[in-house]
Amino acid sequence: MGQTRKTPQRKCVVTNEMKPKKELIRIVRNKDGEVFVDETGKKNGRGAYLSRDLSVIEKAEKNSMLNRHLNTQIDPSIFEELKRLISGNNHEK
């Protein structure tokens, strides 16, 4: 009998909604304390997921939600990168 693979679901830390992993962006803090946007979703470290929605990103930034989830200070450049990703105008240099 063929098994249908379940889509991995993750929870957005802002909306608390469970969504397919593909609809979320993962932000990671590694063991050295560096924080970065993990587009592959496979990097090691403490991860937090955000919906691919500008208002969600802005809310996370305003309320310091990622700081709490990743237990560190999040650099504003992380939010800039997230906004660029969502806007779809992140041209590779």
C-alpha cells in the first residue's frame, strides 16, 4: 500500500498557526550565537518560523518575538532580509 507522506507542519511564532514548512521562513541561531535566515530550513541550531507575510514580519520585529524565541538580540538586518525575501526583490549579487 502506498503511503502518502505528510507535509511537515511548523508553527509561526507570531500567529501560532500550523502551516506547511514551505509557507514559512526559518530563522536560526547557531551555537556561536549567530542569527541568520535559513532558506533551506536545514541548518543546525535553534530555529523559529515566521509566515511569509510582511505584516507578520513587522509584528515580530516590533514585539521582539524572535528575541524571545531564539533567546538573543536580533539584528535589524535580519528583518530587512526577511522583508526583501517576501517582497520577492532579493536580487543575488
